[in-house]
Amino acid sequence: MPSARRLSGNLEIAAKKRRAEGLQSSGSDLERKYWPALALFAVLGLLGWFTIGEGAVTVFGRPVEIRLVALLVIGSFALRTALARQADRIRHGGDGQDRDH
């Protein structure tokens, strides 16, 4: 087995080669990770819906299904992800839409 120092050195050399050859990924990391993240949020929502029982909690004096509370939490994370992507687009000067149409 290679030692940790040797493996670390190999990783550094590989990173330098990628930079030198210009093999950087297209788009930002947020753009690349956006759709897989939303898909995972959808999977989490489905898992939450089918695994949480049909209990209810009282919110402001009204009964609310506990399933909906879980979906609200997961949905808030999905919304945060979408807002972060949009903010990144604005920061970098493009909104991803074609300006000709």
C-alpha cells in the first residue's frame, strides 16, 4: 500500500497537470451539482412521505400532518439550493438564458 505522503504527492501532481492542460470543469460547482441535489431532495421527500406515520401535530391550534412538516423542511433546503444557484449566476454576470430571444 502506498503511504499517505506518497498518495498526497500524487494527488497534487495530478491537480497541477489538470490545471496545466486546461481540463477544468465547465461551469461552476453549483451548476454542476444543482440537478443531482434536487433529485436527491425529491428522493428524500418521497422517503419521508412513505416512512413517516400518519400522525398529526398541533400548529397554532390546528392539526397538521407530520408528513407535511418533514416535506416543508426538505422543501426549504431545496429552495435554499435554488436560491444559491440563482445568486451564483447573478454574481458571475449571467442568468443562463439566451439573450437573443
